[in-house]
Amino acid sequence: MSMYFLDETDDWPEYKIVRDEINQLDIELLELQRQLQEAESGLQSQPENDDVKAGIRVLKKKLQETEEKLNESLRMYR
């Protein structure tokens, strides 16, 4: 038996579910950040393109939502 509570929780299915969710959200967050960076680079070459601007707004909203979900999941794990 471990002295630390979190060492023992690694075997609990509930914590595995939360950890898996955190990993998935982290991967999604990284992908959205990459897409946003590419879109912003495209905007520099075409600053008047409204479609690119709209895409950036959508990506920023998705990024914010994903960050909020990730923070909520991290609070559950702590």
C-alpha cells in the first residue's frame, strides 16, 4: 500500500476514464492550435479573405471550448 493517495488511484477505472479523456482533449487541443497557426499564416498572405477570417474565428471558438473542457477534466483528476 502506497503512502500517497494518487499512487493508488492509477488502478481505479474512474480515474482511467478521466485520464483518457484528458489525453484525448490534449491531442485535440494541439491539433486545433496547429490548424489555427496554419490559418493565421494563410491570413497573412491573404488579409482581405473573409473566408479565412471566419475560419479563424471558428477555430478560436473551438480552441476555447476545448481548453475549458480540458481544465474541467483536470480539476476532476486533481
